[in-house]
Amino acid sequence: EAQVTQNPRYLITVTGKKLTVTCSQNMNHEYMSWYRQDPGLGLRQIYYSMNVEVTDKGDVPEGYKVSRKEKRNFPLILESPSPNQTSLYFCATAGVTGYTFGSGTRLTVV
Amino acid sequence: GEDVEQSLFLSVREGDSSVINCTYTDSSSTYLYWYKQEPGAGLQLLTYIFSNMDMKQDQRLTVLLNKKDKHLSLRIADTQTGDSAIYFCAELDSSASKIIFGSGTRLSIRP
């Protein structure tokens, strides 16, 4: 089954403690992306990757890092999380006809 | 810049048709999408339409595209309680590097 797997689903952390949210896809797609969803703002793109070792900033990249060492994985790294990064995060991959999203990671930074 | 706008709320009676409207600004978009998000769940692609189409029908769903007015709509026939969700309109941006989402329309069904 084609899917995008994110982990963890829920995470509560403290300000400044580095964390990584993993994302893996089994569709052999070159494109992957991270979005955050906030009430009233819809989804906004954080970073995207067109291929292995190629990453670019989206609309709201500040405070985030990504890496794309292999095609299937695209982790999102928060080096020093802050409360304004409390949000619902979605990883996505894209094929010809559309994007497939993971189930989401709800992050709370206290 | 590119923008997608949609109303925040829609309430319909069970069994009626729901029509969710959306406007977008990027006239060069090639794909337009409708996603559904149920409470606590991820995003489910409902349907998409190519920019060279005017209409697409898929069972209870009908998508209408007016390119001149940059207006997209989603009609759900015979709305059921299971259709309660947030519906996102989205467009593929001209660089094909991202999809741009509207803020979502929360559809509620009343008996």
C-alpha cells in the first residue's frame, strides 16, 4: 500500500530541546515536502525536496532544518524548538496526480 | 503572491447538496485539488481537476472550474453525516514546487 509514514504522531517537548520528526514514503517519489497546519492559516510549506540532496525553503522555513540523504526519507529537524512551533505537521510526497500526506504529527512546545 | 481563498464555514441539512467555493489567484496553475480532513485525521485527496477541464464528476462529487473567474467549486450531492469535515481547496503553484492551500471550509451537517 502506498503510504507516507510520520513519527511520532504526538510529541510534547520543552523549549530548546532538539527534536526530529521522521517521514518515510514507499512510492519511490522524488518530491517530498513538509507543511505545518495552524488554525485559520491553512497549511503552509516549510521545506521541500525535489530529489536526493536537493532541498529548498518553503514559505515558513525559519527554525527548521531538513535533510534528504536518501529518496524515501525526509526528516524535519527542530534544533531549538520554541512555543510558536506548536502546530500540526504534515509530510507529503507528490506524484503525477497529486500529493499524498502522512497522518500528521501534533507537536506541542512548552 | 499566489493565494487561495475559501469561506470558513458551511452548514447544510442532511440529504441536501453542499457547495463549497474557492477562488485562486495563479492563472497558470495546472492542477487544482480538493482535500478532506476529518477531526484528528490527516489530509485525504478527494479529487483533482486539470486546468483545461471545466467539470469533473466522481460519484457524489462534482468539481466545477471557471478559469476566467479563477473560481473552483466542490458540490457534494446527498450530503451525509460522514461528510462532516474541513475541506481544503488547493492549487499547484506555477513552479510545481508546492501546493497552496486555502484556509479550509468546515462543513457541518444538521439533521
